[in-house]
Amino acid sequence: MNPTPNIHFLDYFIMFLTLVVSLGVGFWFSKRQKDTNNYFKAAGSIPSWAIGISILATLISSITFLAYPGEGYTSNWIRLVQGLMVPIVLVAIVGFVVPLFRHVIQLSTYEYFEKRFGKFARFYTSISFILTHFSKMGTVFFLISLALSKMIGLDTVTIIWIIGAAVILLTMLGGIEAVIWLDVIQGFLLIIGGVIALGILLFTPEGGPMEVWRVAMASDRIGFGPFDWNFVHLTFWVMALNGVFYAIQKYGTDQTIVQRYLTAKTDKAAIKASLIGVLLSVPVWAMFMFIGTALFSYYKITGAPLPADIEADAVFPYFILTKLPVGIVGLILSALMAAAISSLDSDLNCLSAILMEDYYKRIFPKSTDKQQLMMGRLFIVLAGLGAIGVALFYVNAGSEGVLGIIFTLYAIFSGGIAGMFLLGIFSTRANKQGLYWGIGASILFTAWALLTSTPIGMEGKKTILLNLGNFNYTQHKYMIGVYSHVVLIVVGYVGSLCCKGGATDISLTWVGWKQRKKQLNKA
């Protein structure tokens, strides 16, 4: 994309106002942050609707804002299948998972794994969260800054520092309360921006929405296929299976979601918030996917020119810059920026919570709450600066090279966590000895699959790290995540049958939840 940036002063002002409001929310809630209970859990005072919209804003990052329209422009809606699996899984597990976490853990999601399988399980899962979300934050910083730099003509590094400083400051000052209420504002901004863009795409071309739909249908841009039972290529079933485990890992093991459960007033309110979040997320995902489809039809119907070398992810930004009126451009760019901020502030607060609960309090068990609050703020600053560092590395070296190797290693050592969760919840026989066998098998499988299928290196000089010829992993990359969980479950369960362990605390399993629910119903 190479449009000449022609942003009106009003558009710049709207974007500036978005940053000012974000910082203002942080300052507003800063005076309420007197202890760690409020800083990380909002003292359990947030209404369910606000938590639900916060979950939506956390799940819809700027990557979604750019990538989904790109997918809809070039292909059909197959990548939306992952999101469609989320409500199905959530409805099945939310009734007992949410109350379980609210009654079992203090703050860290990974406290559950320690109580169920021992200290190693807690450290394995918490380190995985830290590494994966730390790398994710650097990626979000880089991609949003790169997109904005091309759209408004400002240097990428400058944008990284501006957004980074704003996110660090508002999160450090306002705690989880500021994060959630800012997410509410940004969630509405995101939806409004998407609706306006879609409305213009549907009603501007001659023939209106019906013609847009007809062109999309005629060009095979609408649908979820192919439906072949094939795991080598990207098919409906690959995305569906991936979506099931994505939903389990996100809602059962991800601190950014589980910590939201703790901010609700009651178990019922937390369950309601979870359902609101996911039931809003699916239509928003679908809207941005359909924006891509409408973009394809729009340029097909109107014959408006596109740069010859434009990439799919750049079509929506190009449309925003060249086809939308003054003011609307600023609003949608603000929505794009808000999508990044709402994802990053959640990650920062939750990373700080994990560093505090799983590590600092273990090393300094006699520390006061005041000291813990101070360190929590310091962790936010350090994590934010680290993520900015990753983004700056991307600017200088691109998205491949050394970071490609590092992130491959992260993927290897974070495999199977959803499997660990399922094993702990649904099996009363699973024990920590068997789990260790499962973790080992999952790591070995993931290492083999990734190292024998992932090209690493600079553009033009990519090589597979481990080439075993006919023994290389050849199925679709998305299936690695599915298999790693299944391997852990199977090996972990069989290992538990072979290795004697201590008695299982039934209250940490689904069986215990059923018994407790039955007792409550009798009472």
C-alpha cells in the first residue's frame, strides 16, 4: 500500500483525543488504587456487562482489525470457523469453570494447576503465559505502528513509543479498573468504526447490499469450505478442531480472561460476563470478515483502482484513507488504535499479576501489600518496555530471523496446556507423575512438528531447522496445537494409571463440582 497520506487536521485531532481520553481514564482510577486487591481484581466490584465488553475488547486486537478484512478480501470465511467454535465450547464449560476458579484461586490462574498437579505444573503454565503474551504484545506494537505509519505518514518507531508510553502509563496508574472501563469505551469505538465502514461499503456501490452480496457469492467469497476430511490443507475441520482447543485454552487457562472472572461481584455475574463477551465477539469477528468480503465486491463493482502491488491486509487501510470522508477517517483510525490499546493494557496488567503472585510473593513472602502494589506497577513498566523492545527489534530485523527461532521455542514449551486443563478437570485418576510424562511427550511432539516444518531465517535464505526427510511433519500447522493437547491428555492419563500418586482433591474436578451443586440444590 502506497497511498499518499492526506489526513485532515480533524482526523489527527480525533486520534489525539483518543489517546488523551485513554490517559485520562488511567489518571481517574489511579486515586482508587490503594491495595493489590483493587489493583488486580477491582475488589470484585465491576458489573457483568462491563466485564463482558472488556472481554470483547481484549479478544479483538488491531491484528483482527487488519487481518480479518484481508482474509475476507482474498478468500472465504473459513478462518472465522475458529471463532464460531468458541460459544459452543464456552456454553459447555462456563457453568462450572467460572465458579471453580473464583473459589480455588486468589489471583493467578496457574494456582489451580499447582493445587491439582504440584508446583512444576504452575511454573510451566505461568512461564508459558508470560512468554507467549510478551511476544504477542511486541507483535501488536509492531503491526499497529507499521500500519499507522503507512496511513498517517509518521515514523514507525515514533508511533511505537507514543502508543507504548500511553499504554504503560494508563495501565500502571489505573489498574484493572482503568483497563476494564477503558475497554468498554474502546469496545464501543471499535464496533462503531466497523459499522460505519461496512455501511459505506454496502450502500456506496450501485445496486447496494444485494449487489455486494451477489458479487461475493459469484466469486466464492462467502462460505466456510472446503469441507474435506483433510488435515494437510486448511479445511473446515482443521479450523473447527483448532477452535475447540483455542476456546478451552483461552477461557480455561488464559490469565487475561480468568482474571476478569475475579472482578465480578458474584459467580452468576461472572458467568454472565463471559457469555456476553463471547456472544459479542463472534458477531464482531464476523463483521470484520464481511468487511473484507464487501471490500472485494466494492472494488469489483465500482472499478476503483488499487495499487498494483497492494497486499490483502493493506486494502482496508487503503480504502479508509482514499474513500472515507474527513472525521470518519479519524474515527476509524482511532478504533484501530483503540483495538491495540485494549489488547495491550489487559496483557500488561495480567503479566504483572502473574509476576507478582507466582514469583515475587514466593521469593518475598513477608512483603507488605504496599510493597506488592509498588512492585506490581514496576512490573507493568518493565513488561511494557520489554514489549516495545521486541517491536523495535521487528523494525530493524523484520518478523523473521532470531525472533522466529525464539517464538518457535516458545511454541514448543507452551504446548499442551489446554490438554493439561482438561486432564485436571475431567479425570480424577490423573496425577502429577503422569502429567510429567504427558508434558514431556507433548514437548517432544511439538518440537519435532515445528522444527521439521518451520522455515527460519531472513527472506530468501530460509531453511528448516531440522530436516528429517520423509519423517518431517507434513500436516497443517494449525493441527500442531490440536495434537499437542491430545498427546498430553493420552500420555498423561496412561502415565497416571502406571504411576501411583497421592489422592486427588475431588473439589478441583468436574465430579466435585457436580457433587457440590447437588448438595447446594438439596440445601
